[in-house]
Amino acid sequence: MGGGVEHLTKDIRGAKQELTESPRTCWEDYEVEERTSPKEAERRLAEAQRIVSEWAAGLQSRKQDSVCPGEDVCSVLQDLEGQWKRGKLPSMLPVMDFIIWTVLQEDPQEGSIPELWLKSKQRFKHSAFTTVIPEPVWDWISKASVDILLDPESANPDFIVSNNQKRVRVGKIIESKHDPRDGYRRYGASHKYDGWWCALGTQGFTKGRYYWEVGVEGKTDWRIGIARESAPRRGFSELNTSTGYWTLRMQVGGLKALTVPAVDIKIPEHLKKIGVYLDIEEGQLSFYNVVARSHIYTFNDTFSEQVYPVFGTVETDRDLIIL
């Protein structure tokens, strides 16, 4: 990076310090003033826009190869403009973070900027590190989209799987005639769940990146994630990381990541779609609130054998839907 970039970096560091290191950030001031003084709120919004506009102008004045791949930065700035227009001022912070992080990279040639950002940021398990996933990163995740189908041969006998293998719900559990303890004698192969109300996807993965989405709107009970091929399926064994399951579990008690011990997760507001991103080589399984484009939780582990998408629910009146 040349001297021009060093100058820009200093400007960005100064702006970042102004935004994040003062005893009371401009975002906190904005939230307070928004409730008491519309004019002051407008002034602070204009000031925030001025700061980022100056960054954008500085980036555009640099040579294409003096900072980083220009397409990533321009995409973020366009996304930022969209956030302003929708009145989502707090969402500017993660976008600024992406711009700053991008400019400070010494060797962006080792991988795409979205890829490197994702690897750097999601070594953390919880969602506190960011509110919104920057658009180039989200696009990079989405490019790993794969069509997932439910495997009826693996489904609990109480499950009703749709003909297109995209939807599942439970029949009337109370009236069920099967005995989970009798699974081996009645159903033979261990491929079928005969205790927990679960089903696998038809496709297993041993390498690569994959992304799929699951509709959970209005549901109060679901299990979503992956299971290794050898994970137990008969009876009511613990379905957690110690037995080869990496899942989020929503039930009456709240939302949990089923590690050992389980981790409580604050339920995101207006949760309608769950995005699941699997990178086997990186040992990463991440979950996202698709509508808000925000991170929920990440498992970091080693996937040493084939893994399958897994889905579970006990609700009889609302489908779990693979989108």
C-alpha cells in the first residue's frame, strides 16, 4: 500500500475513534436525541453521512490497486446508502467496520475480501461482533446455496413429509402406535429416527461450502443443523456436539446451541427464516437470521466424516419448511 493509503488509513482510524471510543458514541447520542429532538437527530444523521461520504470520496480517489479490490468496497458503500434510505442508521456500524477492515488488509491476494472477513470475524460463537452481515459477505455466503431435500427413509414414523420433500410436521403424537424403545425390532436399520422427531437431508457432505435456508415463521419448536453419518438415531440419545450433532434447538425454554453444556441464545426479533452456512474445510457451521441478515451463532469444530443436514420439530399444526 502506498502513502496515499496510509493517509486514508489515518483518516479512517480517526473517524473510527470518534465513533466508537468516546465516552458517549454518536450512535448512543442519536438514539437518545431521536426520542427528544428530531432536529438534533437529523443533524447527527447528516454528520454520520458526512463522515462516511468523506471515506467514500477518499477511496474513489485512490488508484484501483492501492487499497483493495474495488468491487467489494463499492458494493458496501452502495449497501450503506440503502441503509440510510431505509432509516437504519445503527446498521452503518458493521458496514463501516467492513470498510475499515478491508483497507487495513496487508495482503488481500490470499483470498477474496468477503472470504477473509468471514474467516476473521466468525471465529467467535456469538452474534455480538456485528449486527448486519455486509452485503459482499452475504453474497459470498449465498453463492454456496444448495438444494436440500428431506429423506423420508430417515424420518421418524410420526413425521408427515410432503411429496416435494421440503416440508415436515408431526402427526398426532398422542395417538402414535409406535414404541421408540422398539425401534430396532420394528424398523431395523439405524438410518431411521424412532425416538426424537427428526429427519435427515438426502445429501451428505464431506468437503466444500454449502448454504440453505429453513422457514420457521410462527413456529415455537424446531431443531436445525447437521449430524455426522455415524451419529445415533435410535431412541432418545443426547443430540449434541458430544454425539455428533451441531444444532440450534428452539423450544419452550428458549433458543439454545446444543454444545456441552448447552449455550442459551437470545431469540432474534421477527425470526422467520434461518440461514445455515457450512464450510467443512474451515470447520465452521453458522446460523443467520435471513430477514435481518444478522449472525446468530457459529460452531467451530472438525468435521472428520460425512455430515447431513438434520431437521426436527414436535409441532403438529405448522410445517418446518426447507426454502
